[in-house]
Amino acid sequence: MENIQIVREVWEKALNINGVPDNANFFTIGGHSLLGVEVCYEIKKQTGISLSLKDLLQRPVLSDFTLLLNERFKSDLPTHELNKGQITKRAPLGTHQKQAWYLEEVNPGTNMHNLPYGIRINAKIEPTKLHEAFLRVIENHPALRTTIEKGPTQVLRSMDEVKRNLFIQYHEPRSLEAAYKDMELVCREKLDTSKPPVMAVKLYKLNDEDHILLLVFHHAFFDGYSFEVFVDSLSKAYEGIELVPEEYRFTDFCLWQNEYLDSKQFIEDREFWKNKLQKGLPVLEVPTDYPRPPSIKYDGAVERFMVDKELLEGLKRKSKRLGVSLFTVFLGTYKKVLMDYSGQEEVVVGVPVMGRPFKELYSSIGCFANAVPVISEAQKDLESFFKKLQFDFANTLDNQEIPHSEMLALGTIKRDNSRSPLYQTHFSFQDFQTEFSLFGDSNYEILYIDRGSLYTDFDCYVLPGNEDVKLIMEYRTDLFAPKTVKLMGQYYLDALRFVALDKSEKWDDFRSTSHERVLSEVNNDYVFESPEEDLVESLLQVGLEYGDKTAIYFKDQLISYDELFRRAKCFAASMEANSVVPGEFIGICMKRSPDMIAAMLGAMLANVAYVPLDPYFPVERLKYMISETDCVAVVCDEFGEKKVSSSGCKKINTFNIDSEITLEDPKKAVSAVMYVIFTSGSTGRPKGVQATYSNVKNFLNSMEKAPGMKEDDIVLAHTTICFDISTLEIFLPLLVGASIVLSTKEDSIDGRALKNICEKHDVNFIQATPATWRLLLNAGLTLNRRIVALCGAEPFPQDLAKKLVPYCGSVWNMYGPTETTVWCTAYQVTNVNGPFPLGTPIENTSFYILNKEQNPVPMGAIGELYIGGAGVSIGFCRNKNLTDKFFLNDPFLGDGKMYRTGDLVRFNHEGLLEYIGRKDSQVKIRGHRVELGEVSELLQECEGVRQVVVQLREDSPGDQRLVAYVIADYTKEMDLRDFAKRKLPQYMIPSHYIFMDTFPLTPTLKVDRKRLPSPKTKSKLDHANKKSSREKVPPHIETDGILNIRPNGDKKPIILFPEFNGDYLHMGLVRRFNGHPVYGLLGRPLSKGSTQQISSYEIALGFVQNLKEANLKSPYLFAGGSEGILLAKKCAEILRIFDEHAQVIEVDGGEEIISGDSNLKMLCSLKILEWRVNLMMSSNVEAEEAIGRQYRSTLYRLAFRDDAKSLS
């Protein structure tokens, strides 16, 4: 007989059909993996040639498959055969059993290896008869009466022991739901592997003709295919049919497995996996709802879904058309879901294989199954994706016997205690012949029971039935919320529908209808109340309504609405008189004052786009901003005119504004550019963002509603007008009739001054960055329930929430790029447990989270945020290329633009936007993807830690390390390291911790990451400081400012500060500082004839000068008691501004309290220091505080001033 005829007859018998043509595809005419194994076995019996399921999967067409018989010879038989052993009481464990035993040894009490099955039987059940049937089945299948003893060894137990221990519980629940709950409790109990039989059995009677039989087996002696064998045997035994003994027992297979490790087949399998895993395995990075703990917690839950008959038929048609198995379609679509959720193009899924290499084992019960990692890469079209997956899986099947321990021993897999090592998700296609089978002469239905435990992050079980398919999603409850898994399951169903519809062959065309429905609920409807309403008209109307009311408080000035708009019209008229026409750009370079706001309003009245120019910015930056916008003029005061004198444009000085001439006819400007604000760019060159009046009007309308502002509010305006958030502080109060408290530049960076301003004017609306909030709180700002607190521009720190939320009326986390007009989310923070979401879009704003192909990611997945709607600005000033790159056509709204933010975000299971980090802050460490913001947030939960910034540094090529920069009150590095080990997986723990007093800041008071020191720099500095304190301490200092109390010692010198009366009351404690040189810092009385005032900071500057003159260098160790400690802390603050380090020992009643950082924070620029120095050089001064009355400070120079210039 010809080979093709042999194969044809084997196929026809297996598939129960006649007339299989030569071009028939095995999997399109009803074949599946189990039948495939049977076909290969039968062909081997008839021809002596060994073919495998791999061969059938890769060459599923009859004629093509037959060619393999002609290419191979009988000598191709495997050398490692199964042998029937003698019945012995003891036998070694199989490799799968060893793994299960080890995991339970290291995780005592776990039920992870429980395999629960529910069988719903529509028949009467006799408990006694059922008990006898169980005994017959257990006797016929020795694995069911085998236990494990330490050694470890499996032991065959006698039937007498089984009869004593087998107990079938009986229960009559009130309902099916009650039965499910009880079954879940039963299958959560750990099975005892030392007592036979290792199983739990319980019978639930719903009514006389409706029962559920719960079976819980242990995976060391049972697997999925064993279930069919067991139920078939139990059904026959219950009906009194004689059982056929196992031809080969499970212990025979265990011996075969152990011998396999010394076989030629094992060497070939190992070589296959060595090549397959030489680059390691990608770690699945599906975003979690909760931080990943350092080690796996096995608690799990389950969500259930259903594939209906219509969808199932569509998937079958698709699999036939593509020539792949139904299993491949379900697995491939699941992999596509994982790729979309993780953003990875290569994912690994653990897939169980039957593990019965010989047909003689098909009727045996035991743990034969193995799970293999199936690796596959993304493909653009469906056909190539599914076919390649089937081909790759077939290769894996040919090398499936190798145990996990041997794969891990290859040394290419990175171990991580927080994840399962080879794969992080498991996919099981339960290829039973039918979901409804016969138990006796009655139907039974297989029920899935949640065991509440799993080893991977999440698992997917596909249970095909006669007319539908059940999808079961198991998940770790310490990682995922139920809503997230429900959304993932819905996304999987949507993907299956896309495959079945057969409308497109490109994955890029897939859209999840269920997720788009959820997204439409998140994004606001467009609710323009007055689309043509002009912002300027609205402001003028409010100005008329509140004419006598104070619009601005500034120092001792009170500026009414009438006066403000009168001045604004004067500025507008002056612009017009200087030939500035609507649509042109005009700069505003002035110190912070009411005239600054009037000039901005004047530009708006004249329909001229204003360009904010902060006079404290570097001259070159101001010149660049003027040049880029082609400003025709700059409105400036005397101070500002000096800063822009080198620019060629016209200067309109405030002194030349004619207060008698006003603009009577404001120009209407709905869509014209209102301002150009420059924001930093990745190119290093600032970009000028052009915001229109309609952009700003939409923003202000939304902010008026949430967070909300009303006419009786008093708003702090402290932000430089070069930072777009100043738009809210200035224009929202003027739009609702509220009052502005305007601070000067100097007050804005002085926490104490800013705090005094807030309390003096009873400010109740404050918007600030985290740095400014800390400045205010450290200065002692009193909070109350009237205060509305907005925090934005950086992630909202948890420690700040703890200080604000309990005491303010409302606290808001704000987010928004300058390119989409200030804020585009406002989320009210009501608890102090971070991280805090960004919330939902403001009015007339849409959020799209897209992958790199600009397709939507699933809800919950991480992607890049694109923002559409009314807030999207018209782009970058005179930079079309950059505008075209970041401002794209909005395909979702159909018109308008969307802005590409570069921010990585996700929607959480509550539909709230979560900020992950910048696109360039998502890093890979040893194959693991790490979100730096997640590490920072968690470290900030450590007690005593105030702020953490985490960076990935590569200071040496190839040497990537996580570095944590920490500001803490009292936490030590070892405490923080221990905390990190308890909370974070190993790969997320920083290698270095650098404790700092303050972080370097940008001009807009954000953390300047570029100026954070490298660990090497920090180490060298610390080493130099230690060496300096040991070797370079001068034995005796001859200077008027230093008292040699004890000049000798080899430790760091201690510098004592005197009390107000000049005495060192704590000098008796000097003996406690053994080994330390001790110096006293002296001051001199101030002149009583001086008329000007000087603060305690100027006094402290004098002490700093004495330190420098004495050649005492950083790091410093200061000490003081009662009043003297005040000066010590102030000196420490000044030194920290210039990156010098000082530690303070506070001596109070004989007790020393060491702090590396004082509570008082001072931000001070070099210009202010220079101004104050010049003041004291030119006049005699008198101290405003008691601390200064005893001392005289002659600050005619600062020894470190030149150094400070290079650092600032």
C-alpha cells in the first residue's frame, strides 16, 4: 500500500469521515492536537516511522504530510523508550513532581497545586454507590493512592489505608450560588500529600435530579487530561462496568522521565532550548493596579466570560481558511492582547502540553503534563501571525519534555522573586471532546471552580463546549483589581470578534468596541456654552460690574478694577501710538507689579500677542525669545529696559505711558494668538507656544467650575508670567470678580515672606509647584478649611498630600502641557495615599492613549498621551517642522489637532488618568521595564522621607544603575535600603542613595534633573571631605572671627555658635566631642547709629565669611544651644544654596539632636545676595531681630562669591 493511502486511512478513521482528498488540511476538516497525537502514533505502528505532532502542525496538508514518510527511515525511532516496571511500593518522583514538592516546601500552606473540578450531573446520585465507585477507580489507577514522603519519594499506599481515609462529604446548599461559595472554600484548603488518597470530594444536592460533584486533586498526581480518564472510569464504575487496568502506570513514566535526563533525547532538547533562550526571555510587563511586591503572593481570583455560538462558528471558519488549529487562533489572539497591554512586540506564554509521549499512557492517571514557554513576535497581518505561531509552537512540541529546572539551569533566565521565572502568564486550551458528556446515561457539565491561588500574574483558560466557549481569567489579587481583569477579558472578546469577522487582515485595523465605549464615558462631551464669546469682552464686563472692588493687592497698594482697566487701556493706546498693530507680537519685560498685569491686559485690548519676558532671566535667553517671536516692541520698566537693551526692537517704557490717553475701542479676538510662552525642549532650545484667546477662554471657563473660583476668593499670584500657570492666577480672578494678591519676585522665592503675604491678606486660593508648597509649609503657613490648594507641574508627592489634605478645604492635583493651555486635568485629592491620579479631561478636551503606531491601547495599558480639543494651541511660533511633528490631525474627532505630549500615562480601572512618567524616563534594567516614578513614589512612603527623585544613570558605558536622590528629615540610608528591600522587587531597588538638603531647581521651580550629581562625584566629594577633616584641620587658627576652644583632634571639627549675649553656655559639653577640634564662631556688636534694617540672614552671612577666612571647609558640623542654634541653622541654609554641606547639632538641656537638614528652607538667588551685600557696604545697619543686636557684620566681600556664580 502506498504511503499516501496509509495516511489517508489513518486520518479517516481518526476523524470519522470518508474520502479525504490529497489537498485536505487536517485542522480544517475537524482535527485537533489530541487527534493529531493519535494519528502520529497509528502511523508509527503501521510503518515503523516516527512522526510527531510538530510535523503535523507544520505540514497539515495530507499530500505534504505524506512526503515525510518518504523522507524518513525506520532508524529514526527514538532511542529512549518507555518500559513497564514492576509494581513497587516506593519510586522516585518524576521531574514535575519534584518541582511541585519543592514549591510547597518553600511555600508551606499554599494550595497552588490544587486542581479543582466541578461536575454537574442531571441524575439521581446514590452516595453509597458513588463511594464504592471511587474505591474501584482509586484501586485501578495507582497514582490516586500514592503519597509523598520526605526524601522525597512517592509511596504506593494500600487500599485499606484508602478505605479508612476516603470520605465523601455531603451537602444540600440553599442555591447554586451557595454551592459555588462552599466549593471555593473547599478547594482553597491545602491537600495533605502524606495521606491517601490525596484528594477532596464533596457531593452537593441541588434537587433529586441535580447534583454537583466537587473533585479536588493534587497536581503532583493529576493533570488536565487525567480528568477525562477519571470521569470515564468513575462513570463506568458507578454503572458496574469492569475497569481495564492501566497498561503503563504513572511510576513507569516517572522512571522514564528520570532516565530521560541521561538520554540522547535530553541532550538534543537541551541544545534546542539553549539556542532558543540564549538571549533570555522577555519579561511580561502588563501594567498592574498595585505595586509589585518583592516576592510572589499566591492569592488569586477569577473573572468569567463567554464566547457565544455565533462567534465560535466564525472562529472555526477563520481557522479553516488560514489552515491553522482553533487552538492557534485562541492562543494567538490572546498573545495579541498581551502585546497591546504590555506594549511589547515579543511575549512569552506558558502553554501546557499533554506530556504523554506514548499512546499507552493515554488511559493512565498522573502528572504527565508539562508547560512550555511559547515565544512569538508581533506581525502586521493576521495570516502570517497565526501561521508563524503554529510553526513555532510545533517546534516547541518536539522538545517539550525538558523540565523547567533544566531550562533555568541554562543560566540565561534572570531570576526575580516577584515573578514566575519562565513566563508570567499561562494559557490552557482544554481540548475536551465535549463540555457535556455522559455520566452513566445522564449528561454532566464541567464547572470551573476558583481555587483562589495561582503562580503566575494571570492565567487564561479556554473551555470549548458543544455550542460555546467559556473563557476563565485567573489573576493575582495583589497586582490587579477586578475591573481591570474584566476590561482585559472584554478586550480579548473584541479581538476574537475582529478575527472572526474576517473584514481585515491587518491588526492595525482592530478597535475594541467595549474599550471605546468606556473611553467615550471618560472623555467629555463638547459643551461650548458661548463659542463666540470673547475673553476680552468678558473681562471688560466683569471690570464694569466690580469697578470699585479691589482687583489687586500689591505691597501696600490696593488697585481697583476701574483703575486696573484704566491703566490697561492706557497701555493699549500707547501700543497703538507706537504703531503696534493687531496680530503682531509685543514683549512685556517688567518687575512684578500691577502695571505688569495692566500691560498684559493692554495687549489683549489692542489684540496684540504678548510675549512674557522675566527680567530676572539671563540676557541671552531674553534676546532669543524676542528674536524668535519677532517682537516689534517691548513694554518695560526701568529695570527691564536694561535687560533688553541689546535687542533691536522698540522699547515702550512705563514712564512714557500717557495716562490721559486710553483705547476706547477694544479689538475683538476670538481665535487670534493671545500670548507666546516659551517652554523647554529636548533640543535644548526653548519653544514658543502660541495660545489663542479661545484656548484660554475654554481653560478659564472649565477652571471656574472645577476646582472652582468665585467672586469672594482671594488668589495668590506668585508665579513668573513666563510660566503658563500664571494665566490662572491672573486672569481667572479677573474673570469671576475675585481679588489677586500679587507678590514680588523676591517675596516669591522667600518662604517666610510669601507666608506672611498669604496670612496678611487671608489668601484662600493658592496654586503652586511642589517645591513652592514646601517653601510655604516649611515657613509655617497656617492652613484652614477655606483654602483651595492646587499642586501641579510635577507629580504630586505623598508627603505633601499628608500636609495639605487634612487641613485644606480642597486639594487638587493638576496636569497639563503648555501646548494644550495650562491645565487639562484637575483631580480632587481626598486621601493621602498616593500615587494620585491626574483625573479626567477638563471641558471640551479629549485624551487618547496611543501606541507607537498611533493606535489606541487598551484601557489600563500604558501609552503616550495625545490631547485633543479646544485647549490645543496652534503650535510653535515660527517653527513649522516642530509644529508638524507634535501637532497632528485628530483622526478621532474628525477635525482639529491633537498634541503629542511625550508623557506616558494609562487609564486605571476607575477611568482616571494616571501619570507614569516621561517617555524617556521609562527604562529597562536587566530586561525588566521600570517606571522611575513608581520607584520614587514608593520610597517616599518610608517614614522620615520627604522627597525622592530616581534616575537611571550610565556614568560608565554599559554600567546602568538606578540612583535615588533623597531629601529626608531623619531617615538613614540603611533604613531606606531595608524599606526598599521589603517593598520593591530586586531589579527596582536603587544601587545608590544620595541624600541631599535640597534639589536643584529650574527657573519654574521644577526639579532640575540635569544638575543632580553622579554617584561617583558624590563619592569623591565625601571622600575628600573625610580626608580633609582628618588631615587638613589647622592646629591653630589666627583670625578675629574664630575662637580656638580646642584646636587639636583628628575628627571633623565642631563649630560652636554663641548665645545672644556672646557667651558659650554649652562649653561644658565640649568634652563630649572627644577627638573633635572645637572652634567658637565670633560676632561683633552692631553700630547703634545705623538707620537701615538687616535680617538675621545677613548676620548669618557674616559668620559664613568668618568660616571662609579661617579656611574651614565643607562639610561643616555646627553646634549651638537655645538661641545660638538659630544662627547655626541659618548659616547651614546659606551654605546649602551653594551645594555645600552642613550638619547641625542642637544642644538643649544637655541633649544633642543631630539633623542633616533644618525645617527652615530658604531659596535665594545670587542677585539678591549681591544686592544685600552692596547695601551693607554702603550704610550702617541695625538688626530687625534680637539676634542681631549684639553683632556687627562687615560684609564687604564674600570669599565664595565667585564660586557661587558658577554653581548658580
